[in-house]
Amino acid sequence: MDDFDRLVPSRAQGHVRKQKLNALKKLLMRMRRLSSARAAGCQRRWQPLAKSVLVAGLGVAGRGVAHGQDLYFAQPYATRMHTNPAFTGLFDDYSITLSYRNQFPTLAGTFQTTQLAADYRFKDQTSAVGLLLNLDRTGQIGYTRLEAGGTYAYHARLTPHLSFSGGAQVSYGNQRISYNNLVFGDQLGDDGTVQGGTRETLDYNPVSYLTLGTGVLLYGERFWFGLAGHHLNQPDLGFRSQTKLPLQLNLNGGYKHFFVRSTTKQQYREISLAPVISYTRQGGSQRAEAGAYMTLTPITLGLMYRGLPLPGSDHPQQILTTTAGVTVGAFRLGYSYDASLSSLSADLGGAHELSLSVRQFDSLEAAWRRLKRRNYPSIPCPAF
């Protein structure tokens, strides 16, 4: 769930995991010290294997003490339906968003996640539907996870200043391992060259699963608060043995203070500051984040700190995430970078995330409905 291990480590095995991470760090430093001509030649032959071993080791360091894995995005409101299905249809009449996240870019092909999301709000303003497609690829060991799902949300006004949204999500997933990039010990000759196939038993068959989620939101014109539960049925993701994906609970909320808020000639202008918080618990692990977004139309800037100390938790990874976004007409473009304060994650290059949205929002129609009290106030949370 942290930047380094989007997994859920067992607290009782935290010491073992830390030892593995230290060993992997030493391996990375040793690879960098190879400088002689012979070592350089050997490095060229062994580099694909070394990277595969390191990436596999990173997975073992987390997955070996994990109950399951889950996806993480640093722009929770750009990927809002992934955060909470109750966000479906709350931002725009319809929108399509493509998000891409790359963790540890200094290791080729490591931890890449792509998401395509779309939502549509019906004209009655009370119902909305959404679509989510997730593709997660982990390292040169060839781990791939594809997930497709749908969301539905119902919106209602509780009082003149308080609105409600309730949502549900159903997703179908498949995960598999490709052995094309792996080299086993019995394939190596005395000179380090790869010779022939392996006698290893490669029986990690693809695994399919169904996962269910739900969420609720309460919001007004200046605040929002949401609660979401993912993997309510705790699907089995194990290749050989049973490995349950634990129930994930997420709380998020914030308050937006408007310094300037005006609409002239159909042009919306905003200067605001929005402090935000988030808490996630899954299995035996928990994560807390806090930060703020500053909006000066059309620019949005954000700063989030991930890894706040929590009672009963081991020392969490400390991550500082900076986000910059721009809204131009029907388009939104966002970029974020995770800077880890731990030395190993910093050596591996942090994480980059991009989001691109195309949206449609009829401001004149919304103003007419608001005048006639036929719609609900827009949720004030950031767009990234």
C-alpha cells in the first residue's frame, strides 16, 4: 500500500521484510560498483538476469509477507471512481480519463499501472454509471493483472446545503505470470551464457476473480467526506495456495476555502485552498495522508504527505507527492511525482503519474437547474 509495496504486509513479519529490503539494497549497490572491463562484459550478459532477480526480489520482499495486492494512484480525484464508486457522475455530465503510473523507473518495466475510466450522468441528475479498466504490470518477471468493472451511483439532496451519493462497483479480474523474461540457474553455462530451456516446473496458471465494492459520500458546496469499502467478498488471488485480497476501507475528505469564485461571460474563475485527508486500512496495514490543493484557474497545485504515524503501526514509508494540473476547455492534464524519503526507494527513482481527462459540462443547463432547484450542488473536491 506504500509507494514501495502496494501490498498489505503483516506487522508480525515486518522485521523479516526489512531484512530483505536491506539485502536488496546491497545487491543494487554491488551492481553499480562493477567497473572493470571483465565485469563490464559480464554485466552485459547478466544485466537482464540481474534486473529480473532484483525485480522478483522486490516482489518477494512484499508479496512474501502479504495477503494480497492492490493498486495505488497518487491523484485520487483524477482516479476518483477507483477511490470511491460514489464519485461516479459527480464532476461532469460525462468524462473519460486515462491515467498512467510508473514506479521505480530506473528499473525498466517495473510497476506500471494504466487505468481508463469513463462516467456518464443521466439527465434526471439522480443516477450515473461508470466504467473502469485497470492494467497492472510488475517488472520483468512478467506479472500482469487486468481488471474490468462497472460502477453505479445514486445522488440525492438531503437538505438545501447537504447532498448524498451512494455507489457500487463490480469488477472482473485476471492475473498471470509470463516466463519469457526469466532465466533459471539450470539454463546458465560455465561462461554465463544462456543455454537451452529449463527443467523447472512452471505451473503458475492464470487466476480469475470477481471483486465487489461500495461507497458513500456526504458533501456540500465547501466540504466533502467519503467512506468506501473495496473487495467486500475478499477474492482469492493465489496462484498455488489461497491468497485472499483483504477488505480495504478508505476514508477521505476535505474542505475548500474560496478566496475568489465568480462566473463572467460563461468563464469560471476560482482561487481556493483545499486541505485534504485520507486514511486507508487493509488487512494488517494502514496508511494516512494529508495535504492541500491550491487552485488558481486554470492551474491546480497539490502537495501531499503520505506516511503519517499511526497508533499500532510500524514505521511507514514517508512519501512526499507534488501534483500540478491544468484545465483548458474540455481537457484536464495532471502530473504528479512521488519523492520517497527512504534511501532505497529514492535510489529506484520514486514514481511518476500522468492523467488526461476529456469532459463535458453544460454550465448554462446547470445554472438553470440550480435556479429551479432541480439539481444538486457540485462537489468541491480537487480534480487531481
